[in-house]
Amino acid sequence: MKYLWNLAKKNLLRSKTRTMVSIIAIAIAILSVVFLRGMISGVLASTFENHIYYKAGHIRVIDEEYGRKEHLLSLNYTVNGFTGEGYKGMADSLKQVEGVEQVLPRIKFGAMVSTEEKLISMMGWGVDPTEEIKFTGIDRKITEGRMVVPGEREIVMGAGLMKKIDKKVGDKVTFLYNTAFDSFQASTFQIVGRMESSLDLLNNTLFLLPLDQAQSILNMPDEVTELLIVTPHYNRAGSVLPRVEELFINHGQSGKYKVQPWNKGYELIEVFSVGVIIYNFIYIFIIILACFVLINTLIMIVNERTREIGMMGALGMKAGEILSLFAMEGVLMGVWGSAIGVIIGGILTKIFSVVGMDFGAAMEGIAAELMFESIFYTVFSLENLIFAFILGVVVVTAACMLPARMAARMEPNEALR
């Protein structure tokens, strides 16, 4: 076997240009797989994270009817406890469920600000500042000023939204909104902080105010539009969900409230989950394309070395050994190409995991609720590099078997003649 490996290496050096072309083709394919997988992992991780932070939590509790009309930001279908005692009692019960680490209350409502030229649409979130900071780390996105304080008529607003209404930190702003009784009212709050984010929702649409103040102006005492449940990790939400559902069944509220895990019932997230499987087939397809160059090279080698193959057979080399020889030549090119592709792809992935890729122009106009950021960071991981290398070697080895079998099937007398 060692003799065959040495012979395979010598044979590859007989046509250096052809060998290098094959290696480069494989390297480009593996480089593409490493970088694309890192980029797609980054996009998915960022989108899932934003979806969990700003929409779904790990598990979300909402009124069943609210779920059907959520796009209207209706305040008529709220979470107000198991028997109307208020959301706090429900939140306290949820915190006792095994696996539940945190319960966040939120009120989401639509609002408008009138400028000299037009009305600017916004979205207001009544939040518990301490719980929001603990879960989302929203304070890290406040580049000027501070987070809101409970009991104070103050708001934190996205930088893009502040620019639209021509306001700065320290100014007061009057916004219009509908209360839970569908009455049209206006309130004045002071801007105490400015958020900056590449997420359109945070930057251009959203303002935050203390939960108690939102309940007061919207006539929603001890009510919220949703409760977000946080577990040790979003991948463990599925194991906590049955216990949460059992709690609602025991209180006779399984029909009134909808208990929704982060990855069910959200069309885009479900599409992405299926996409992860599809992407793996795309990676294989990219490598197969590169293998056409390798197969063509090996077929040319077989045709050029027909007499040599006949001589090896006449001298006693078995068909299996001839097959192994040509397969080894392909495997060597696959290993070298995969190694080069992994190294270069790993370097590029590491660079863009730090500097990111700005898709601001391409993302312009995409709806804020889609939770896409305009700057994507690739994910650099050893697992990605190992996956691409092994995938490259396996696919290339499989592709080499066609020309290798051609060589092994040659009859010595026919090949010599």
C-alpha cells in the first residue's frame, strides 16, 4: 500500500499544471463552502437572536384572539392573569415552573408624532427596564443618555426615529395613540436615551417607555399584551413548553391563552429551519461542480496512460490495486485542495466575523418586523472548518471512483494493443 501511495504522488507530479488546476478548483469550492456556511450561520444566528429578543422570547404567552390580530397591535385582547387577577399573578406562577428563568411583560402599541410636514408612525413598547436589560442587553444599544426609569414619564427612542421627528436627547415629544377603550389621546414624554442599531425595528420604528406609564396612559391596569418566558437556552424551550402548557390546563385557561415556542407559528423562522437542511445540499452541489474538473483530469490521465495500465496489469498488478492507485491520485488532490480551501476560507471567515458585511443598501425597504440586520457577521468555528474539509474529501473520493473503475476494468492485452 505504501508503494501505491508513493507511485500516486509521483504520477501527480508528471503533469503539474493539470494537477494544480484540479487542486485549485477543489480549493475554490471548499473556500466557498467555508465562507458561505460561516455567512449563513451568522445570518441565521443574528436573525434567530433578534427574533427571540424582540418578538418571541423562548416561549410567548398571548391571548388567542390577539395572536390572530397581532399586526393591528390591538389592546382589546390582553394577558391579565388566569382569572382576571392581573398579569403579575400569572408571571409569579410561571416563574415556579421548572426550567423558567425569567418572565418579561410587554405592552406593544401603535403611536404617531405630528411634524410640520407629516405624521410619523411609530411603535411603543411598555417594558420593565430591569428585566429588558437582563434579557436583551438593550442598554448596550443606548449610545446617548440612559434607560428609562419606572414611574417617570420618559422614553428611549431609536436614532433614526429621532432624526425623522427632529428631536434629540433631553427634548420632549408628544405622541398620539389609541387607548384600550379606543379613545384617541396624546401624551408628552421626555427623551432620555437614544438607541442605535443596524436593526430597522430598533433604529427607525421603536420607542421604549416604563411599563407602569404605558399601563397608565393606555388604561390597562395590571395588563400586558404578552409575557415572554426565558429558559436556560432557546434550544431547551421545547422541554419546558409541556410544563408551561400543563400550568394553563390546570388553571382552565388552555383555550384563552396561546403558549407559543420561539420556532413554531412564525413563518420566516420555520422557513429558515428547513433552509438549514437545503443549504447542506447546496454545499455538496458546489463541491460536485468542482469535481467535474477533477474527473475530467483523471479521465484524461487514464486515456493517456492506457498502455502503462496494460503493462501494470501484464506484470501482475491486480484490478483492485490499479483502482486504488488512481483513487489515491484523486484523494491526494482532494486532500490538498480541501486543506488549501479550508485555510483560506477560514482566514476570510475570521476577518468578516470581526469587520462584518454591510448590506444596508440591499436591506433598505425590508419590513422592520422581519428582524434582519443590515450588517452581517460571519461565524468562525473549528466545526465549520472540519465539516468543510471532511465533506470535500468524501465527495472528491466518491467522484474519483468513476475514472478509477475505468482504469481497473481495462484488459491488459487490449490496453497494450
